[in-house]
Amino acid sequence: MSFGSGFHDIRSIESCLNDGAQFVHEYKEYLKDTIQIEREYVKNKLSHINKYKSKQEKRYTLPELTYAILNDIYYTKMNGNMEKKCEDRMALLEKFNTDIIEPLKVILNKEEEEKKKNSIKYHESCDIVMASKKKCDKKQDKIDKSEKTEKMEKSLNKSGELTELVEKDKGNGTNNLTINTTNIAPLNSNNSQTMLPSSLPSSLPTNLMSALPTGNQLYVDDNLFPDMDDTDNGSSSNDKKKIKKGKKILNPLMKMNNKKNFYIMSLKVANALRNKFYEEDTPYVFNELQSINEKLYKNFKDICIRQIEYEKELSKNYSNRNEEILRSLNSINISKDTEIYIRCYSKEWHKPEIIPFIPTTHWEDKEELVIDGPTSIVLKNMIQKGRERLYKIDLGINSKTSEYNKFEMICDSFNKNSNVPNSEIDVIRNKKNDIMQNIIMANNIKLICEIQIKEISKYIENEPKPERQHLFKPKKIINPTVCDYCKEKLWGKAYICKLCTFSCHIKCELKVPLECNGVKTKRKSLRINCSQLSEIITYNIKYFYIID
Ligand SMILES: [Zn+2]
Ligand SMILES: [Zn+2]
């Protein structure tokens, strides 16, 4: 099956060809726009790469660093490769322009040209068929006219023998004519409905119309259709005069017969041309158009394949470049990286000096504790409290340390097991770090206690623990009373011994000797007037202000 055998109407073929060309044209435009967009993109990308390249160059001034550490891999390898990739892409876009867009233009122009040529061929054949049909119609028309003149002659020569002959012959002629016209009629009616050649040119697409010659006479040689009475066409009135005179009596009959013969011949020719047009010329042109269409598609396909080959080549280049980056990344040793960094950036360092003791006029010029009655009580209390605190802190540190060890074990097992997600490892690591932070803070307090105990122990002998010592608890005093240590008014926040109800200010607690007699005494609340109360309030506000 081909266009020649499958189609009888050039319009469907032309719309097929136009669709194909339109598609190729659209693809060409699409690719052109794509190239434009990608060019802009690559340009932007290149300037972006350069921006970060110069940033990197500013960051590392030591040449040793710019070729060794991991940070640099991104810039020299990754960024450098990115730059090369951009250049590759740019080169590909140029290739697209010369090897894809231009050839597409060429095949489109060629297709258009060949399409036009074949369309002209088709319409030339079409014109010949139409001209032959016109000729045929013209001859039939002339016979009709002659018939009328014969009738006129008959009425003029009532007793002429020849008129009978003419009448007889004419009768036969008309009979033949009616037979012939009925023979033509089905062909005509059939064609007028489907594909009468004469109806084609006016309904063709306008672009093809322009390719057509304006007149049939240019393509149809009139000699192909001889017509002997063409020259006598305008002299029928002269004939009548001649007939009237009885001269050249044989001429009309001969003319009639010739007319009939020429008419039949032109009919045969018209039908033969018509057959040839439908059976040979049209299939030939249609097949030509088919091969033009197929050639366009084949060329287009080849160009598309070329385009994909280019893309594949580019991908291969890209993957090679990626491999290169990967090799560089794998060559990086993180701990060595750190070593290089330390070597390049470490500077000479001196431990900060010990904070010196600054003597005043009140103290002797010695960095020693002052020991007397009241201070020794305070120091003894401090040592006592310090030991208690140290004991509690040690307990806390021990439990936190064992907790920390547990988390460290979990962390180790997680690190060994590659199936554990990073997020889970991070959770455990964060918990472990929080515990370590607690231990560090507890150790700071421990150190404070240890230093205090150690320092005080240098001056005060280690005394045995008293039999009973005050058990101070913080309490809020609502009814003002007197501090058992300093004998001043006591109100608000205070310490009270649970065993002997000894009450004192918070500031006084450390100065109270440890021994407790364990005997509870009844406390008297102070009877105070308004002015005393305001005095107490003022004192307390002042005191808490200092504390804060
Ligand atoms: Zn007590
Ligand atoms: Zn007090």
C-alpha cells in the first residue's frame, strides 16, 4: 500500500506532508529556544562558580592548604569540574546549532521545494484533463448549434432531396449523440461528486494555488485537438446565404460528419487522458510525495539520533569528571587533614600566669589564712560542710559516670553496626554528651570543695566530730524574733536547728559553733510597734539586696 494506491485526493496527502513539515519546524524552534535558555543558564552558572572560586582563594593564603585539605576539594575539584562541565555543555549547544538546527532548516527547505515541484506536476496533468474535457464540451455545443441551423435549412428547402438525407443523417447523429451523452453522464455525475479534476484547483490550499499557472493555454497545445471548422465559426450567416443559392450543397453534411468525428475523438481523448491521470500520473505524483515525506522523516530521525548521541557523549564526559572528583574525595584522609591544618595554623602559646596575691594595709604581706576564735569556727564549719558536700558530689559523679559508660557502650555498638540510622546514633551521642557536661560541672564543685578542705586543713587540726551538731533547716519567720547568734532582729528567711530551735540569720549560720545541746527552748516573739516594723522591713530589704 502506498500513497499512490491508497489516496485519490491530493488534499489528504498535502495535509499529511504539511503536518510533518510543521512538526519538524516546531521541533527546530523548540530546540532553538532550549539552546537559548541553556546558554543563559550556563553563563549564570559560570559566573556563580567564579564568585565562589575567588572567595576560596581569599580564604586560604597558605599554598600548602589549598591543595591538601578537604574544603579545597570542593573548590579545586568539584568547582573546577563544574566549570569544565559548563564548558562541555556550551560546546554541545554550539554543536546543536551547527549539526542539528542548520540541517533541520536544510531538510525543511528541500522538502518544501520538492513538494512544490510535484504539486506543479500534478496540476499540469490536471489542467490537461480539464482542457480536454472543455474541448469535448465545446464540440458538443457546436453540434447542437449546427443542428439548429440544419432545421432552419429544412424549412427553407421544402422539396430538396438532400434535406431528407441531411435529416436522416442528422437523425442518426442525434441518436448517436444521445447515446454518447448517456455514456458520459454516469462518469460525469460520478466525478462531480468525488473528484472531478475541474473542481480541484479552485479548492486547493492557497499556497499551492500560487504555484499554479494562471491559464490552461500555457500547458495545453491546441493542435492536439484539431478542429476544422474553427475558422468558419463566425461565418454561419454566410453559409445560410450560400445554401440559399444552392451552392456547395455537400459542405454542411460533410461538416456535420466531421464535427461528429472530432467530437467523438475528443471524447475518447478526454476519457483516455482522464484514465491516464487517475491511473498513472496521480499515483506517480502521490508516490513521489510519499517518498518526499518519508525522506523528511528519515532525515529528521537521523538528526534526532545524532542529537541523542551528542547527549550520550556529554553524559559520558560528566560521569568521567564525577569519577575524578570521587577519586580525589577518597584520597582525602580526614585525620591527616586535621594534622595539616594544625601544622599550618598552630602558634606558640604560653600558659596564663597565676593570679597573684595583692596585700592591703589591713593584712600582713603574706598569702596565709588568719586564724583566731571566730574565724576558726567559720573555717571548721566550712571544712565540715565541704566534706558533706564532697561526699554527696562523689556519689552523684559515680552514678553519672556509670550512666555515661553505658551510653558509650551503646554508641560503640551503634558505630560498629552500619544498619543503625545516623539519627539514632546522634540521639545517643547527644545524651552521652549531656551526661559528660554534668560530670564536668560536678567535678568543678568537687575541686572547689577539695581545695577549700586542703587549704583549711593546713591551719586547723582535724578535730573529731562533736557528739551532736546543729541540724539547720531554712525557714520563713513570720513573727519577728531575735537572731540567737548576733542578737539582732530576725524576720523572713532564716535557719532554724531542728534539734534545739537555735535560730539565726543566713549570714550568721557559718559563724555558729557546731555543737548542739539538743534542748528545745521556747521562743518569744518581739512585741514591736509600727516604727520598729518599718525598721525591720528596711533592714531586710537592705540585707537581701546585698545578698543578691
Ligand atoms: Zn541545735
Ligand atoms: Zn544573726
